[in-house]
Amino acid sequence: MNWRLALTLLLLLGAIASGWSVWRMAHPADEQVLTTRPDYVLRDFEITALDRQGRESFTLRGPMLQRDPADRAMRLDTPRFLVPDRLGRYWDVRAQRGFVPADGSQLELRGEVVADSPPDAPPPTRITTDWLALDLERNRANSTAAVTVTRPGLTMRGIGLEADFNRQQVSLLSQVRTHYVPHD
């Protein structure tokens, strides 16, 4: 084989490889890289939302809220919701993460979710779970995960939950186990 032919083939392969490399860099395979940056971020924020009658629907506090421009959903880091009941007393609901879909129909809380009843609404009640959905228009919550509800002298565990914050009513849905310790 002629050395000129070998050199020409080698240079041709190098040109093809460098052209392909430039094209790949200009057209990334994963287009999601371009849409993952949030279009806005709130840090150390407090938002108070009002209902149609102008009354407080909820107050949300947290260190960070980000909105994804692609699906218009919001992601929350360690959110804290203060949800008033019909008498204006506040349920305190916290989690590691939160998610609000674009339509805002329901909020999802994930990771060490804790909901405490208003301190001045006996009996004091605490709900703990790994997943909770909040419907803030109706002041309700539900879950399909394992849930623990504690009150003084009473611990209930089960799968699934329905809660009505206005009525201070909490119902476990299945596999309910109760431990009662009477007061002296």
C-alpha cells in the first residue's frame, strides 16, 4: 500500500471524527438539559394565599421554591404550611419536600411529613407519614401510605388517611392498630 493513500485515509478518518464530535456538541442527545433550569427561585420565603372570599387559605414558608418552566410545576424544599381551620386556628404541616402541579389542584408532601393540630384545639393531634396530599381549597388531606396518629394516651397506626382540618377529624383507612394508655 502506498504511504500517501494511508496518510490520506488517516486524515479523512480524523476529519470525519472531528466533524461528528462538533455536531454532537452542538446537538446534545438529552434536550432535557436545556429545560431543567427553573424559571424562578424563591429563597427564604413566606406566601399567604387567599381564597375567593378573601380569607386566608394557607400560609407557606420555606427555604426554597423552584418552578420548572417545562411543566410549570413547583418544587419545595422543607415546606411548612400553616392551614387555618374554620375557627382560624392553624394546623402546622411540615415535610422534607413538596410538589405543586401546574394546575395547583393538590399539593404533595414527601419525606417525614408531620401535621400538628392547633395547640388550642383539644385533643392535641399529630399525624406522621412519608406521603401526604393536601387539598387546601377544601382544607382536607389524604394519604395512601403508612400513617401514625398520636394523641395523649393514644397511638393509631394504619394504611391510608383522610383528614378534615375544619372538623378536626382524622380517619385511618385500613390495617388499623390502636394502642391506648389510660390516664391515672
